[in-house]
Amino acid sequence: MSTEFHWSRKDLLGIAELEPEEITAVLDAAESFQEVSARAIKKVPTLRGQTVVNLFFEASTRTRSSFEIAQKRLSADGLNFSVSGSSLTKGESLVDTALTLQAMAPDLIVIRHAYPGAPQMLARRLAAGVINAGDGAHEHPTQALLDALTIRERKGRLDGLKVAIIGDIEHCRVVRSNIHLLTKMGSEVVVAGPRTMMPAAIAKLGVTVSYDLDEAIADADVIMMLRIQLERQSKMLFPSTREYFRLFGLTRARLQAAKDDVIIMHPGPMNRGVEIASDVADGSDSVILEQVSNGVAIRMAVLYLLAGVRQAVA
């Protein structure tokens, strides 16, 4: 990480608010933490004595596990808050719960919530640093950062690349964070999917809109496939999964339109045979497992940078 840049944010609430220099700082810090995961003893004392509360109000496997592993590798004390056994099920508000936790003096709070803006609301009221682990269909900043780290490792840069994002653009919080990040860093972004799953004003974010997969991935350096977010749809927005795969599923044959050194990404979990064929997901072009590995490094970097701000203020 450059010694000339000093991180100053208490919270990480979204990519939209970050400057390119801040994005680069997180990526550079994550690169330095990758070495920790390669050690025989995968732990450093960087955040010893720091307490991190994990508030997950939506089901999560990859993100939650990744944050927990990151906390353990930094020697932080992690507290997992169970929603089903909390006062929230008895009518207590999110703010009241957070203030109760704040009285226990945590240093950082990681929150995933179904409602957009929940992390921002907490950040305004709490002294603890707040990290957005996904809020509704709004943003998922650490996912975009780990995607960027994976691309930069494989391609050596973000500037000048063509990135095609395919799938449920309307309901996916990952796509919004990725659009903000990639356009800030100089990538050309094309989004494609069914008209029923494409936001009307998405082009205002600086992307090219397509309704044809083959057109979108032509000469692409990176193809990012998205899961269909059925849990966020009020009704079925396509005739059948078979029809969806026929029109927007990524197959080995369709990859011929992209560049020879294209990389395939997916934030997971995958619906094999719906948005992506198994031989593509498991093929030599796929960096999906690298994304998972880089997720730990990115979350270590975010925890480290935000904890550093709190320590400097204290």
C-alpha cells in the first residue's frame, strides 16, 4: 500500500462514495495480506484486542464465513449476533439493538440487511466503524473489491478492460457496486440481461446496455455472470429456467466471441445450467475460486484500514 495515501473513513458503506485512490489503497492492502493465508500459521496480531460484531439479518455463507475467517486471521475478537434469538424478534428496532451492542464497546460492526440504507443509518448513530456486507439490492462493496482484486491479479490492470456483466441486473446488489468501481477505475462496462430484469435508468451509471448475450461478450476481457435473485422478485420475470439458459446462459460455444484470454467470474452461489454451464464454471478460464480466496484478503484489508482510523482517533 502506498505510504503517501492515508485512509480516513470510519465506515465502508458503498463503492459509490469512494475515490479511485481509496479503492487502490484497499486492493494494495489486500495484496499484502494474501501472504498470511499462505503461511503454516495463518494468523497475525494486527487487530488483537479489537472486537468485531457480525450482524447478518439475511442468510449468507460465503460473505459471513469470509468475514469471520478474516477476523480470526487478524486476531480480532468476533461476536456473531443471532437474529432468531435476539430482541429483534420481540419487536426491538434495529437502532435499539445496535445501540445496545454499542454499549458493549465494539470497534467494528459488519452488517448485512434486506433493507437498502440500513448500514448508513447505523453509521450515523454509532461510534463503531460500520462495514456494509450487503444491503438489499443496493450495494455490496467488499464483493466488488474482491472482484477488482481478482481482475487486477489476472490482467495487471483495471483501466481499459471491457467487462461484461450478465444476468439479473435489476435485483443484484453486486452489479451496482461493480459498476461504480469499474467505471471509476477506467473499465468499459456492458450489462446484459432480459428486459424484465434491466433497470430503466441503468445507462446513467455510465454503462452500455444490451439485451443480447453474444453482443455483450464480444471481445470482452472479463465476463461476470450473476445469479437470478428469485428471492427479490415479486413474480417470475422469465418463462422458464430452460428458456433463460437458452438466451443468457454462458456456454463454451458462446465464449468464442470473447477474447482468447477472457476470464469468467461469478459472485456465487451459482445456478449451474441456468446462468452458466458446468464446463465453463469449472474450466481453465474460470477464476471463481480465486474470487473466494481473494474475499478473505479484501475483508482483512477493510478491517485493518477501518480499525486503523479508530485507533488514530482514540
